[in-house]
Amino acid sequence: MELLRNIPVEVGSEEVLRKLQLDRTLAKQLQGEDLVRTANSLIDPKVLYTIGYITNREEDTTDIEGTRLASRVLARNLEKVGRVFPYIITIGSALEDEASARGILQRLFLEEAGDLALTSARAHAEEYLVKRYELGKVSHMGPGQLDWPIEQQKELFSLFPDVEATIGVRLTKSLMMVPRKSISGVIFPREVTFTSCQLCPREYCRSRQAAYSESLRKSYGLGAE
């Protein structure tokens, strides 16, 4: 298990505006530049990862160090993989605390800045893993995506000795992460880049990173929705 800190994450106001589809006039009214400076001062990214070896695999499940992860899509992505990198990433609670004290639009701005910071922190983690372990290309998946149930957060967390003591992240009874600005999943080597968006038919999503492919979805055995 390794903890990465001092991660160079800085969110730009233009990036936030683009994701929220806000024009600059409204951003000026919201004091967007001040907000993004506030966000960057409160972001404290931490990446916790471990190396996991696949000990068994079935059509719908993959065992990592004896822990069973139930997802047909994940199993398919890991068909030719022997070593993966489970991770938990957080930017801490300071930004979401600040957002909760703001008005609706400023809160939305700060929340989006936090989401972008998490994405940036994961990208940093992937670059780090690629260089350190000579992985080539990598992709990722997390509980709650596609057919991987959010309830499997518990199994993922079990791969780490004490997440809360190490990076301050805990699971609620409903298996959601606190602080909210936290993400978890598995990074794995894959020569052809995979994103969950490719298999998700949702028509409107500000977080979409790739076009939906019905044929690719069917090839993973998910069928149409």
C-alpha cells in the first residue's frame, strides 16, 4: 500500500465554466476567479493505492487477493490482466464544507471544481503508476459504474488496512464515502482505452468522456436498456 501526497492539482475557472456551461458574464457575477482561488486553496488531494493480484476469475466475477469483485464488465476488462491497482482518492472535506456555506450557484461552482480536482488527481495517479510499473496504457472502473454495484465499496475498502486513519475517508451505512469528494476503483493495464461512458446509454451527462456504443455494450453482455 502506498500513499501519494503533494499532488499538483489546480483547477482553472475556464474549465469549471465549460463543464457547467456558464458564460463569462454570469461567472463574473459569481466572482468565479475568487471562487476558483478559494477552491484551489482548500483542495488537499491524497491517493491511496495498493497492488492486487488476481487469484481467480469467472465470467461475472474477479477475485483480487481473495476478495470477490462482482462485475461482468470488470471481469471482461481483466481477462488478460494479472495485476491491478485498487485505489481510493480524496480531496478532503474543506472544499465541500465551504461549498455548503455558499449560495446555490456558488455552491455549484465549488462542487464542480472539486469534481474536476478528483479527476485530475486520478489522472496523476495513473501517470505515476504507468511510469513506476511500466504499464503502458491504463484504464479504470469503480463501484457504482455500469454493472458493478455501489455496495461493493465494502469489498474494495477491505483491500486496505485502515482507510480512515490513513486518508480520512470512511464508508457510511449506505456504503457512500465521506468526505463526498472521494472516489474509488481499480486501475488496470489495457492497451485499448476503456471508459464506462462507452457502455452507458444515458443521453445527457455533463461528465461524459466518450461516445456511447450500443454494439460495444452488447459485446460486454449487458444488452440494451
